[in-house]
Amino acid sequence: MAGFRDRNSRVVGTWKIIECVSLSGSSEATGIEGTEFVLSEAGDVTWTVTDGCDALPLFSCQMYEVYTYQNLQCYGNRTLLRFAAYNGHIIEFRLDQPVMSRDLMLLTYDGWFMLQCEKLTTPEIVPDLPYSLLPALADGYFSDVTIIAKSGRKFDVHSIVLESSMPSMNWTTLCGMDDTALETILHYLYSCCLPSTLTVATAHKSIAATQHLECFEDF
């Protein structure tokens, strides 16, 4: 039989069975509605079955492939979605997707039933932000050093953080600095980066405040 394996991109994602229609005239309930399955780019399938649903052989399948038949006298052109288990068992559905929508697909098991499936939106994964000790600086919890700026503002800091950043630094030399310059320096020591809101004026103040200090070349 003529045919070829199609790209899986059209079906990759998370799907939910929203309706099961019997083609044999049977009205027996299976409870399959609500079952979700994930089709991966690698050809794997995982199932999340609803409570009370019958243990169908379909749910033991761990792999899938999209297969398109062409120019067959008996079938014509059609696309199949094949689910397979490692023991060699294969369950084959005819795959139909509305031309105007990739969020719906119909899976027909000839002569038995049809599954109407809806694609679920995958929550956007927020990338992890670089690790930072800034919350410790902002909260001041368990601080053991206090640095006082020129205006009298107190910064509660942590000696273990300061010493790990610049071990040979005498931190009392930071006392009496301009508030914005000191705030910028501490931000750098706790996060290894400069504040996103840093202005040119504050940058010049920070450079001037540290130019006579050792270990601030990178800063």
C-alpha cells in the first residue's frame, strides 16, 4: 500500500477528548470525555484519564505516528493517527482536522466510535531569573553589618555576602558615601550586576566613590 509518514507537527501538543460518538448505535457510556493526552515531538504519548473511565487498550499506548495514505482505490487520500504500545499492539484512527482550525481534531475508529478532541493551551513557562541575593539586601533579615550613607540612611547588610564578593575589603570605608552611589555598589555586590534603573549621574557618583578603593576594578 502506498503511503508515507507525515510530520507530527500538526498534532503535537496537549489534547482533551470533549465528546465520544458511537458509530455502532451503542449508547453505552465509557466516561472517556475529559481524558487528556499529550503528543510530543519525539512521538511519545502520555495519558491523563478521568476517574471512572473504562481501562481502554488505547490508554496503554506509549507511542504514536502520523501516517498518510495516498491514491488508494479503497480509501482515497487520508491521514491516520496510529497509537502503539511496546508490546506491538496498534490502534489506528482516521485523523481529520478542520482546515481553518488547528485546535480541533476528529479521530475516527472505523465502525466503532469517533473522538472529538480539543487542543489545550499550554501555559507559558516563565524562564528562571538569574539567582540573586538582592531580596536579602532588601529585607535585611539576619544582617550583621550596618553601613550608614552620607544622609544617615542605614543599610543592613551581611558580612558573609560582602566578604565572598571582595574578601580583602574594609567595609567601613563605604560609610559616608552618597546614598545613590552606596545603593548602586551594594546592588552590584549582591547581584553581580548594575541596577536596570541606573542613571548616568549615579554611575559617575559610584565611580568617583570607588576609584580610590582596591578590588573595584570590575565594578
